[in-house]
Amino acid sequence: MTAIPIDTEYGPARVYLHCAEEGVAVLMLGHGAGGGLGAKDLVEVTRAAQAAGVHVALVEQPYRVAGRRAPAPANQLDAAWLTVAEDLSARFDSLPFVFGGRSSGARVACRTASAGQAVAVLCLAFPEHPPGKPEKTRQPELDAVEVPVLVVQGERDPFGRPAAGPHHEIVMVDGDHTLSADLESVSRAATEWLSRVLRPLA
């Protein structure tokens, strides 16, 4: 694992690179709003993707690097993410990029997929709406993505259940918003999907 600081407009981000022996793509993963990169689902998917031949870049947003718990506004999160993606694309010349993350990080990945030229998006515990407020849906962020999307969602997630669509599929697993109840199913769903979406690009 290699830690890389990357300057952004909103302060330095930090990237933790977990490189595969012969990586065929780069998977960027972002953390949730109040959580860090040590979330069990992020750790499990990182390990599984790396073993499957995909470089993984865990991205720590500038507000977390600065020690703040409260997340930055969406436009700042998106801008910092795209700056990191641009830096990494220069380091991994010609490799396809998959954007991803858990919860808030999944929303960032969806919103930036087009601008960042991601070939696919992996969402872990996509927060469809705030708990108890289904009218405040984030479904349009998911529906706007035009590349393949996988959403791995807990059956008992209080943040809701996204609807499937033409470009995105939903895999339900046992558990809540943490996805920690059945990590094996989470990692299996992610690696099988990565293999499927990256195969035509090999």
C-alpha cells in the first residue's frame, strides 16, 4: 500500500493505492460522509478487487484529511474527486477507471462519472433518501449515470432501496447500511460485476 497526497482546490486529499500485480483497471473508492476508509465493506472490496487484478485507490476527501467530521458541500467533494481522478489517470496511463464508494462516496462517484470518463460505477450502500424521508430521493443521481452501475444494498438499510434502471443493477444482501453482516456476498457481487464490465475492455 502506498499513500499519496494530492493537492486539490479545497486542500490536500490523500490516496491509498493498493496495486494488483498486473492491473487491468483502476477502481477509485470514496468513503461515507461521517466514516473513513476503514469501513468493513471498503476494506473487503479493496482486497477482493486487488486479488482480481484491479488496482484500487482509496480516496480520503480533503475535509477528512484536515480532521473534520462534517462533510464538505457536494460541489467541493465532486471537484476534489475529479482532481484526484485526473492525477491518477496520469499515473495509470491508458487504464480504464471505475468510480465507486460507499454511501456519500457512492453519490460522488455517480455525479462525477461522466466528467471523469469512468467506464462504470460501483455503489456500496447508496443512500437513496435520508432515513424516514423517502420524498427526498437521490434516485436522479443514479439515473443520470450512463455507464454500467452496480449497487450493493443491505436489505434493512434505513436509507432506502434504489430502483433498478437501464444502466444499473441492484444486488440486495443481508444487513443494514454498514453492509457488514455478509461481507462475502458484498465482495463476490463486486468482483463478479467488475469482471463482467471490464472484460470487453481487456
